[in-house]
Amino acid sequence: MTVFISRTLPPDSIFRKLLTINGIRIHDQKLINFEAVPIEKLPEAKWLFFYSKTGVRFFFRQIPSHKAEIYHMAALGPGTAAELSKYAHVHFAGDGDPIQTAVNFLDLARGQKVAFVRAADSRQSIRRLLDGRITPIDLVVYKNTPIEGLEIPGCEVLVFTSPLNARAYFSKNKKYGFQKVIAIGNTTAGALKELGINEVIVAESPTEESLAKKVLELKSAGG
């Protein structure tokens, strides 16, 4: 079995380890380049809500941790929360599912000002779900552009780690009948369905271990 995943995996990646020991070949390739957007002024808000690890990194590259201590910190999923915890105390961590995360976060943030730290073309899933029940503020800290000229082999399994990577892939490639598609979460699955990819397997949690589990299930099923 051959697997494409839309990120560059480090040598100690759990996804890489679990699949390699099971004889699965991996083509790991990020499809998006990131570029910082200058933060001109910190927002007046109670909360900073981070959608991704990338957002965390680009924010704290510009803002020292001590200057962010005035905020309560929130993260969409466990991976983002783990990255955020390197810089600040995490007051809220969602489970990666936008709907359930929005419900749980609203218990803490109803009626308050929330600054969403995001990419320039983010889908803004949590903000949309909480519309009218919080005071949202945009804080764009990075932008992204598709990487041109990539040649991606026709792997049997396609694993997408963000909506942006899904859109970048299918702007240049098509899905063949023999291919299975896995999404890291419901937001990415939704983006894939908007692209016409209706049969999408969704990881149980937004982690490399959960993604690897879905690939291994396909292998065991002969799929």
C-alpha cells in the first residue's frame, strides 16, 4: 500500500513509524507555503482562539509570551493546545470537532470578546458557529500560497491534514476510483465534500496516530 499525506513528516512522526513497520510506503509532502502577516496592534479581547499550530507559531514569533498574559487562551484541538502550551497557559482546549468545540467554548465565552488568530483565508469554523453569541475579532497572522510544480504519485490512500491542503491538491489532481480519502477532522472532510469527494473517512481525533489507525484499518480490510 502507498499513502500520500499532505504534510512533511519529521523523522520521529508516529504516523511514519506506525505505517512503516507495517510495510506501507509514504509520500509526505506539504502543499502550502506560509508567510507571516505583521500584527500591527493587539486586539482588545478576553480570549485568543487559535485554530492551528501554525497560527500559534506565527503569533508568538511576533508577540512575546509575557505580552499575551492578559488573554485567556483557547485552542480548537489537542495538537494546537499542545503547541500553545509551550508559550502560555491554555484555558480551553477543544476536541478538534468544530461543532462540539463551539458548544463547549460557548459555556466559557458567551457574550465576551474573542480574537480568532487565523490565516488570511481561514474557513473560520468556530466563529461562524458562534455568530451572535460572542463579539468576534479577526487577527490574521499568516497567509498561505500553494506550492507550484509538485509531482505527486498516484497513491492508494490520500490523507489530508487541512482544508487548504485538500483544495491545493484537487486544484491540480483528480481522485481515481482506486483511491481512498482520509480527513484529519470534520472541517477538512467538509472541504473535501465541497470539492466533490463524497466518500471521506474521518479520523476519530485530529492526531497522526488516529490518521495512521484509519490507514491500517484500510490495509486490514484489503482496501
